[in-house]
Amino acid sequence: MAKPTDGLQLIVDRELLTWAVGRAIICRLAGTVLDQKDAVMLTTKKNGVEVGCEVISGSAYDKIAARLVETMAANGMELEVVDGRELWS
């Protein structure tokens, strides 16, 4: 995946995250209203095929990030992270 600062990729990632936040509205982990500039979209893949996607708040992601990456790796899955805090920094 390209760096989020790459021109076209930045635009695509921002638009995708904005759409996903508008669709989810609430962080299911924190129970707070999502903000695109603070939200994190997690896409899980197995053998290169997307099997799930979730949008959570940045603070919720910070609490589970290390454990989540470890669990995904242990189950042979990849985790793609689009972090709004990086996209709008």
C-alpha cells in the first residue's frame, strides 16, 4: 500500500474513511460518535481476500492495536490500517 501522503492515495483513503465513518456513525468499542479525522478503518484479509472491515475511534484502536496485530498474525491474517489521524495531520 502506498504511503498515505502520496497524492492520489491520500485522496482515496480520505474519501473511503469519510464514507465508512458516515456509514458506521458510532464506534462499537468506545460507544462514541466517530470523527473522520480521528477514526481508524481496519480491513482484515486472509490470503489476500478481504474478510472484514471495521471503523473505530483512534483511542479505541490505540488500546487494542498491539494485541490485534499479534492475533491477526497468529491466525495467518493481514491487517490493513487507514488512520484518519495520519491522513489529516
